[in-house]
Amino acid sequence: MNTMNETQQNRSPSGALWGFMLLAVVSAVVMAGLGSWQVQRLLWKKALIAERTASIAAPPITLLGGGVDDLKLPQAWRRVRLSGVYLNEKSLLVGPRSFRAWPHWRLVTPLQVAGGGIVLIDRGWVPDQGKQEALRRVSRPAGQVAVEGIMRQPTVTGYFAPINVPAQDVWFQVAPHEMGL
């Protein structure tokens, strides 16, 4: 009877020990892989931030030309300067969104470029006072204006993002092709 217990005791811890060692090795390999991935992601993110910082710090490019298709649009996050006339009657409010813990709208106004074409200008945040009231309270510069800002490309709509309803003038994201501009 003693012999049988000793055999079971010798076999059992040995199997558990090998299983634990295998689990430890697999865990170490997985953790090393995740650590390596995080370092690669950090380097990519730092390069992206440096690229955008340099692009924003560069002097603005003056956009001239015919229609917007003729404009040689620079990369996103590049400072640009252009002139034209605001089409104030076609201003849109996108949102509402939270800005500094309060509901606000993003005011987007089309700019008729001096050489032709239309560029959407994000003019900033407007407090939520009701959509029509907010539109009445914004400044409406008339005549030729010069605009300097940062060039951005339209964002890709996420799977769970609400969709625009142009027929009801409801906008959740800027989408020039849907905005009829």
C-alpha cells in the first residue's frame, strides 16, 4: 500500500509541474509579444505626432485656382489660407456634441472660393440654444473674407455612428457629398 501511494505522489506532482511550466512559457511568450507590439505602437504614434506637429508649424499655403477640384489640396493637418465669400444662408449645424461639458453645435459654413468651387469651413462651436436660435446668433461676415486654418479630410463614419438625415437638416458628421455642396 505504501508503494502505490509513493508512485501516485511521484507521478502527480511531476505532471502538474510540467503543466505549470508550459503555462508559464506560453504566458511569457504572449506577454513578450504584447510588449513588443506596444513599443511598435508607441514609435508609430510618436512619428505621427511629430509629422502633424511639423505640418501645423509650417507656414500656411495659399490656395488659389479654379474649382476645388483644380486646387492642389495639401495633406491633412496642413495650414492653409484662402479667400472667398461665405454662403451664410447654407450654414449647417453638426451635432449636438458635448464641448466642455455643455451641449454645443459645430458651425460649418460653405466658402465660395475666389476662383470658383466651394470649401466647407468649420467655424467652431455654437452653444446649444435650439438649432434655429443658434443659427440666428452666429456672425455672418459679408463680402470677401480671408480664412486661415488647418486642412482636414472628412472623417470616415464609424459603424455605430448615427447617420445624417439631409431631408430633415440633421447632421451628425460633415459629409460634403450629402450636404449638396
